[in-house]
Amino acid sequence: MAPDIEKVLKKAYQESHGKEKQEAEKWLEHLQAAGRYVKDVWIDKQLVD
């Protein structure tokens, strides 16, 4: 799910700011480095067992 969310965030940034894909990727990387975007990933234990 995280890749889908990142894809939507980057697309929204591109559309709202008129930027290219590479600029949107840098923007999201900057948010992660600044601690403003953190992935909250979990897995269902039943799927692991």
C-alpha cells in the first residue's frame, strides 16, 4: 500500500505545482529526510504464519 500512497502524493504534488516527476520524487525524499513523511507499515500476523 505504501507505494500506491507515494504515487498519489507525487502525482498530487506534480498537478498542484506544475512540476515534473523527478521534482515530485525529490520533494517526497525531502519530506522523508526532514521527518515530515514517515511510512507506517504493518503486517497481519496471520499472513506470516
